[in-house]
Amino acid sequence: MDKKQLRNTLLLVCGAFIWGTAFVAQSVGSDYMGPYTFLAGRSWLACAFLLGLMAVLRKMGRTNTAAEPGFWQNKKVLVKGGIFCGAALFAASAAQQMGIGTTSTAKAG
């Protein structure tokens, strides 16, 4: 197994671990707050983390210079796609949080 395959496998295992342990945190969180409050807090935390990560990567000079030059030119399509993807992600996350709040963690998983 080469280094790249090992790294990718470990990233997948890490992602599955985080996804699985999040169910327990969501179940406990649903005892103390509503689904939309929990979802908003989780989203703001993720936003703060990503902004910090972007700042660190930009300072290290590890930005993507190979991106297509015309990618940002069609802003109308990007905004429309972002709205639709954001709405779908919100609906799925809210439904998941409401489901976890009304059933056991094992059944929700």
C-alpha cells in the first residue's frame, strides 16, 4: 500500500468516526435545545473553523493556483447553485436533527 492510498484510507476512517460520534452529540444536544438552535450553533462553529483554516492555508501559500480562470466569472450560476445546495443541506440536516431528537441514537444511525 503506497502512502497516498494509506492517507486516503485514514481520511475515510476519520470521516466515518466523526460522522458516527456526531450522532451521540446530536442526541445529547437535542435534550437541551431545539433542532434549529443546535443546527445554527453547529453551522456557525463550522463556519468559524473553515474561515480560520482558509486564513492559515492562505498564509502558508497553499491556495489552489490551478483553478480554472473562468470559474468565478459566471457568478449567477454559482449563486444559484449555492442557494440550491445550501437549501438541500439545511433540509437534510434539520430533518436528521429532528429525527435524532425523537428517537434513539441507535435507530437514527
